[in-house]
Amino acid sequence: MGKCEQCIIKQFNALRSLTKEELVRISNCKTSRTIKKGEVIFEEGEVLNGIYCVRDGICKLSKLSANGKDQIVKMVVRGQLIGQRSLISEESSNLQAVALNDMEVCFIPRNEIINSLQNNAKFSFDVLREMAHDLREADDIIVNMAQKSVRQRLAETLIYINDSFGTNPDGTLSVLLSREDFANMVGTATESAIRVLSQFKKEDLIDTMGKQIRIKDLEELRRVE
């Protein structure tokens, strides 16, 4: 992996606010990893000794509920940081991170991040702003769970994946999720997610080819009730 001070990825997260000297120092102690699809990056309840910067790939952050079912809280993409909340709060991780495809990540030790937080006000502010954005997203998830139907939530999830990650040349969604993943994103049983996807297909809103999904009518999908 290259040097942090020369890495374009830092422009997409709070690391852009670090000085060249801080980036050089971090670059000298970071470690880089290739993570295979399906591999766990960290477990819920694990004590994290640093943060991860995603250089390539996508992972899901999920939490195990009391009934033993995963709830996907967020999908993290290239350029984002994970683990900063646990590091700052000095608590074990509240979520599990699992790679959805092959990933390249850099791990930055805790001491380096804490040192920069204490000595670089702009970096601290940017981390705070990113955490506030995450909190707003969490608020939206709570409201959606309480007020919207499974059909609406699943339609919004398909639109989110389409808008955020794009499509393959054949028009299928570029992020390949299992039916269980879809269920875990909208907070329903896998059988319910399968049933709603089948309804969408009958209504000619989507097409399916195995696990692959292609949106046929984005505007109608936005109007789902």
C-alpha cells in the first residue's frame, strides 16, 4: 500500500484534515489488509485498538438483536472510516463489520488517532461531523421502522443501493446481497423479503436473475406504498 500523505482516499473522510507530518507518522505505523468477501473485520463486543480506512470494497455494519437476528445498520464504502465511535467512547464495538465483497483496508492504531484528535482541532471537528451524520441516519432508520411498511422499506433499500452503488453493464445492481441481507436491512423475516421481492417482480418493478436484481421502473418503485 502507498503512503497516507499521497493517498487519494483520505480526501473522502476526516483524514483530509491531518497535517502532512501527522499523515507521515500514521503512514509509518498503519497496516494494510486484504479482506475476502464474507470475512468478519471485527465482531460486536470486540475492543478495537484503532480505526479502519476503507480503500476499496463494501462492508455491512450490523447488530445482533435479542432474538438472534442481525439488523444491518449501515453499508460502508470506499473512502469511509469505521471504528471511530468505539475508539472515542472507549467502549467495545456496538456493531459487527463483514465484507460484502473483496476489500482493501488500512488499520490505523488508536494512539495515532487519539493524538491527532487532541492536537488537531479541524480533524476533531470533521470526525465529530461524520459521527453526527451517522446519528442522523440512525434516527431515520428508527422512524422508517416505526412508520413505513416492509414494501416501502424494501423499495427504498433497492433505490438506495441503485443510487449509491450503481449497476453492472447488464443493468443489475452492482452490490450483490442475499435475500437474508435484504431482510436484515429492512428489519423483517427473510420469507417476508422474498415475498415482497416476488410482488415487485409481478408488478414489473424489478427483474431477478438468481440473486441478481435489476430495477425496471425506478419511478414506480419510489411511489410504492
